[in-house]
Amino acid sequence: MPKFVMKIHEDHFGNKVVAASDSDIIGKDITDSDRGIEIRVSKDFYGETEFELGDIIKYILEVGNANVMGTGIVDALIEENVVDPVHVVMIGDVKHAQIYRIYS
């Protein structure tokens, strides 16, 4: 079973975003040369503390905003109906999704 890391960021207004990633890509550069994109999957942003999938889902649903990097975590969130596969993008060979709570 894949392992996942998570970190919750909060701005000075109290707005939060969950950053979650497959633990095995932390510290790696993800490159999509066709689009000129290179992303460092850093522990500073995604964290280094491992969490169970259920805990990550709980925080995403509570916070409502998330940045998710990694095929394992994205596929797991699709399976749990947290992420719609239509909104998943590929960066190189790695899946990425962003989740936003829209207030009206």
C-alpha cells in the first residue's frame, strides 16, 4: 500500500490548504518537458509526516482546499470520490489535482 505525507498550510487570515503527496516522490523533480514545467516535490510544502488515507480525506473535507501530487494519492482520492478524474492533470508521468471549496 502506498504511503502518503501531508502538511496543512494556514495564512494570516486563517485560510487553510492541505498539501498531500505520495511519500516516495518527496524531494524529486517532476518534469513535463513538452509544457516546460518542472516541479520540486518538496517536504517543505508537502510535509514529511506520513498519514493514513482516511486522515488525509478527513482533513481535505474539513479544510476544503487541497494540492495533491502523486499517482498513488490521486488514484486513492478518485476511488474514494474525493477527486473527480476529469480534473486530474498529468505532470510528466505523475498525477496532480487541486481541490477548492467555492463559497457563494
